[in-house]
Amino acid sequence: MNAERIEVRAGSPGEAGSAVWIGRGLLESAASLLFSPSGRFLLISAPAARAAADVLRGALAGRLILDLTIDDREEAKTLDGVARIADAALAAGLRRDDALVAVGGGVTTDVAGFAAAVLLRGVAWNAVPSTTAAMADAAVGGKTGVNHPLGKNLLGAFHPARAILVDPAALATLPERDYRSGLVEGFKAAWIADAPLAERAERALSLLLAREEEALLDLVAGAVRVKAGIVSSDPKEEGRRRLLNFGHTLGHAFEAAGGYRDLRHGEAVAWGIAAALEISRDRAGLSNEEAARVREVLARLGPFPQPRRDPALLAPYLARDKKATASGRAGILLEAIGRARVEEAIPEEAWLAAAARGQI
Amino acid sequence: MNAERIEVRAGSPGEAGSAVWIGRGLLESAASLLFSPSGRFLLISAPAARAAADVLRGALAGRLILDLTIDDREEAKTLDGVARIADAALAAGLRRDDALVAVGGGVTTDVAGFAAAVLLRGVAWNAVPSTTAAMADAAVGGKTGVNHPLGKNLLGAFHPARAILVDPAALATLPERDYRSGLVEGFKAAWIADAPLAERAERALSLLLAREEEALLDLVAGAVRVKAGIVSSDPKEEGRRRLLNFGHTLGHAFEAAGGYRDLRHGEAVAWGIAAALEISRDRAGLSNEEAARVREVLARLGPFPQPRRDPALLAPYLARDKKATASGRAGILLEAIGRARVEEAIPEEAWLAAAARGQI
């Protein structure tokens, strides 16, 4: 085991943060890396993460008081999904000093993490992401939650996983479409805050697409370092953390407009980024050359299915964006590769025009 | 308006705490005392708190974006109840800078506070308790939550109300049985930590029972001060905060064994205290005289319906107590009036024997 450890102070001040372990062969060492005050664990896993879950079953043998497989489709990311985990955990005799382990993609870590947040008013949990999207983004940073008919992630809690194991072995059976679309979140982190990482990952793009582990670990570790730095300075998203939403305002609208079926999250974010590039050129001085570099990466990660761009369809989802406050809807703009900023009030017309224009 | 203000640091370190306002005529001043970053409020009220809610409607005229009356029976204190508030709040266009106002007893403040904790990953809320139990206990301290078929308050969050208005006018229509049983929580606070308060309230018991406001405000303010001191030193109940559970371990079991219908919460706690007095005499040196003084107060607040004391019925609820950890089930014992301590591992037999013996 040759692992990097990155600390994320994702909780409230004084609260425990997350330790993100990144490296090969971590799954086998789960017993020493995962956190549980009692030493007991409740395994919550996605069907597609079966291989990783099997390794954990071996590593945690004799310490599991629950082994639950959940429906991890976006449609199942609901309060009912949380209730089902809670029912099983309480029936298994969950105590305050036990801990959950979520093995899967972003839906699994979001739902299981939210269940951990509300069970007995909060028990510890751990994440073992089995998708590129969850490794680079979803499992890190303390946001948990579920969807509501009126919008994505409208119910949830800030409740960081205590330990997060990023082991490329967990990706073994990940379908190609998920592997590629998840890399969008890794690049997103580089584009908003780490120009050298963006350059390295661009140069390594062929290796990344070939699932070369060295290149993948470099991008994922870089993305986690970016997120750790930003989240640690603003855990509750009152300011700087909003930078991580680059591409997500329209991305969430595209995703919702496709009924959460037509587009993967990363694909919707890719289209959201393409649109944000348009606004960034208009309002933040992003150069045509750099916008083209970003689009080129997105094109090579794709091709992605086209989103529905109808303004009448997108507008209601935009209006319900969680980041909306009395002062308007903030947007994240790229000034240059490696440097983003928050613009506080971007008019709806500008969003909708960019949604129509953004190309990959 | 002549009000006392008590600060409770009930959140995580660095998080905003609660301001508890105690006095007559506060409801009319709600617009200046309740907290909302946007200035907009969502009113969540219990049917029985209609008079208080009416005053608030007037005080907050033009600033309410939702006016929702909820079912506040203990049976409705469920995750579904939270979902119903969430549905209405999101449909009303809730934003992150809006705030909820919960008007009612403990069920209302527990459920609405929990909804505030998970809506958009946490919005601010305020409490206007309309029962003696909620004034002296439930609305203060940051615990929110709902029941689960396997036990009481098994799902929830620590999410303190930003402002809590304790105005005796809100009690105007409170039924006698609720008024009296709620005082048990006020006396509980005095018994565990404030001997002079306990003495004053004992002497004023006839006035308290006659709803004399001066006596009531003295007991409630004293109880809030006790709770503020304890909670501020241990918001997440890792140590000292457990003292507030005096009478609650068996109290919750009695309440559950009665199907949450036979006994009011305060009545169940009264029986739980009567049982805890037995264990306290056996293990904590509580004198017979002081035990008798406590019982005398409980008798005058009653008479309360008898609980079901069958050990076979109570044992499963005891086993699921949230305070149980790998090291056993902790209990709160009274050493003397005004002084309690946590005993870490009290055997189940001792609990069940005391449940059978405790008399009021």
C-alpha cells in the first residue's frame, strides 16, 4: 500500500474532518483505514460496486452488523431511500458509536451519508467511491442529500465522511460512459483552481481514457486537493465553496430537464460548463483560446448526448436553484484556466441564452 | 415588553447559537425578535396554538411566504411529517436565506426544526413554544427529530432555533393536563442542577398550578438557564448534557409502552423520575427526605395515569435507548436536590426493578 492522505476540514469548526486516502490496494486495508468508534460497521453498497464491496466484506469480516445493497439509480435518491437505510440500520441495532460504510457512486454516498447524518442525530460514516465522479467530487466535502420532485439535492445535510478510500481497483467494472463522464468533475476542479494540474491532465488525456492508473490518480488526487482547500476554507458554502459549482447551475437544469435519465451528472455538467464558458467570455474576460482548450477536453471525454435547451423547459429549474437568494442567482465564471470567480447576480436571460449557445 | 434574554450555545463551536427571550408580550414584538436573513418567514403551527399563531400572523404580516398548520399528534411525528413540511416549503419557493417559525408544543418544534435542518441542507428556524413542556425543555437546546417504529427520536439533527420566544400568552388555551405535565420538565432542570430554583418553585407550587405568570416565568427561565449552561458546555451530548435525560430512560420506555397515547411526555418522565429516585437512593446516596420532596411535587402536579410496568414490555424499549453504547446503558442519578451525575453502566435488571417500584 502506497497511499497519499489528504485532510479535508469539511465540518463545522471544531468538528472532525475527513481523511481522504488515495492509492492502490487500499480496499484490502479497509479495517485499519475506515473509522468506527465501536469498531462495528454497517455496509451500504450499490449493486454495481459488488466487486469492491466483496473486498470490503473480507477486510471487515466479523465487524459488519449490516450488509445492505440499495437501489442507486438517480430516481431512488429520495427521502424514502434514506428511510429504507434507516429502517435497516435501526433493525440491525445501530448504536451511536457505530459507523456506516457507503460503497458506490455519488447516489450511494449522498444517500447513505444523509442517512448517517440523521440516524440517532448523527453517526459516523465512511465512503468508498466506485466511480470517477464520486472519487473526484461527490464523496468528498461533506455534502449529503437527496432529490425532491421540485429539484436536485433539495434535502440534505453537511455531514462529512470520516474516511474516504480512493482505490482505482473499485473502478474495475465501471461502464465506459460513467468512467468518462466522471472525469469531467476532475477537470472541473483543475479548471477553477489549478492550472498546472489542468495542463498535466490535458497532456495525459489519452492515458486517462485508457484507464492508466498513474494518470488517473494524479487527476483525482489533484481534484481532491483543490476541493479540500476550498471546502476547508468555507465548509457551509457561504462564499468561496460556490466555485466548485462551476458548470452546475445549468448542469442541474439540463439534468432535471432530461428527467435524470437522458444525461449522466458529469455529462450534464459538461454541457453546463460549455454554457458557462460563453458567459465567462462575455463577462469575465476568458480568452477564446482557453475556452477552446476546455471544450477540446470535453469533446474528447465525450461525445455526450445533446441536452434539451428549450428555455421554457429550463427556466423553472433555474428558478429553483439552491444557490438562489434574495439578491439573485450567483454564477461561477472562469477568468482563465485555473482561476474562477463568483458573479453574484447573473440575469436569467444570460443563463438561458448561454444554454442555447454552448457547444462542445 | 420586559424580557430576559438567555444565550444558548447549542450548535457546533463557531456555529450560531440560540437567543431565548422570556417575558410577557413578546409575541407582538415577533418581527423584531425572530431571525431571518431574508426577512421572510414560513409559519408552521399546531392547531392548538392557533391563538399564538394569530398574533404572529399579525406581527409578521407581509413577510410570510407560507402559513402551514400541521398535525402535531405524537403519531404524526414521523419522517413523513418532515416531508410534508419540506414539500410545502419548497413549493412556496423557500430560499436558503429564509427562516421557519414553529409555533406549538414539542412535536411541532421537533418536526419543524428537523425540516429546517434538512431543507436546502439547513435553513434558519425560530421557535414559539405554546406548551409548558416546550418552553421549559423541548424548544431549547438544538435537538430536533422524529420517531421511528423502533423508538422515539431515532431520526433527527442537532439544529438550534436561532430565536425562541417564551411568552405566557402562548399558553392561554393549553389544556390543564398538558400545562401540568409540562411543568415536570421545569422541575427536572431544577432538581438536577439548581437547588434554590427547586425550593422557590416548590414554595410557589400553588401559584404555578393557578397559572400565575410570575411564578411560571421564574421556573421556566430557571429551567432554560440550567439547560443553557449544560448544553453550551456539551452541545452534542457527549458527556454532561446527558444529565438532562434524568427520568427519560424509563420515561421513554413508559411512553412507548403506552403507544404514545396513554401518557403525556411529561407524565412518562414523572414516572421515569420516580423510578430513577429508587436507583438514586440505592446507588447515589439520595436521602429518603429529598426523594420524598421530589415525589410530593410530582404528586401535586398529578395525579398521572399509571404506566405499564411489565418488564417484558419495557425491556425491548430500554434496549433500543439512543444513549446505549458498547459500554452499556448510562443512567442519570440524583445525589441530592440540585445535584445529579451520570452513572455509566446500570444493569437492565436495576432499571426494570425500579420501573416496577417507583411510586408517586
